Amino acid sequence: MLFSLATTRSARVVFAAGALAFTLTSAIIVLLGSALVTYVPILWVKVAGGGIMLAYALLSYARGMKSDGRIEGEEKKLLSRGASRALYAFLAMMASLMVLDLAGDATELITIVFVAQYQNILLVFSGAVCALVVASGVEAALGNSLGRILSARGARYLSTLVLLVIGTAIILTSVLGA
């Protein structure tokens, strides 16, 4: 969504909304992850996280095949409501990004796996926020350019491949103790 917003809005505004949204959601996820690893053995959190990531990759690919046009229409509706007021548009972007982030994607899973692996919530929070803020900056800065080059199908293939590789690596390194 951030990438899509960047194709129609100021890159600075989209970046700021993304950075703030991801900072808040990272704090929530790190706290939930630290509570989870208190009750579940770390190995099982890692293996489950990797397995869920593999399933998520396949599910998101299948869902994306059906919903490319629908998602684009919903984003345009969101942008058209309140487009005249900059603060309202910023808050709508931030809230939408937070809801989508907390609704579940690979970043939450990998963050929880890192909490289990490193058992240092400040380190994981800082790393997650830095990574997501940098990603927000890249997506905001390159939104228009990459949107012209990479089709929705190409983006779906690439993201599926990345999630499959990361999920497999998490499971293998957890089970093999690497």
C-alpha cells in the first residue's frame, strides 16, 4: 500500500506516515512477541514462524491473483476521501498502514522470530523500526519509477520468492542449529 500511495502522493508525506505507523506497530509486535516467548519454547516459535511465513507466501500469492484490481480501487477511494486536507490524508495513510501491518504480514512474523532468537526487545524493536523506516523511504522515493517498471504480477512473484526463501531459511537454521 505504501508503494501505491507513493505513486499519487508526496513522497515525504507517505514516508512520514509509513515511518510513524511502522514505529508504533513494531512496538506492539515486539511486546507481543516477548510475551509469546515466555510461554512457548523458542525453537517452536522459530519453526512455527518459518512455517507460517511459507504458508503466508503461498496464500498472499493466491489472494493477489484474485484481488489486484479490487485493492487498487480501494486505495483510490481512500485517497479521494479527504484529499483536500493534508492532515486528514496523512492520518488516513498512517492509520491504513498500521491496520494493514497489524493485520498480519511477514514483518510481524519475522519480528517475533527475532524476539525469540535474540531475547532482547530493545535490539529487535530498534532493528525492526530501522528496517521498516528505510523500507518506507525506499518505497516512497521509488514508488512512481518502479510502479512503471514492475507489474503487479511481477511484484507478487518477487515477494512470494523472497518469503519462501526467508521462511525456509528460518526453519532450516532453527532445526539444524546453524
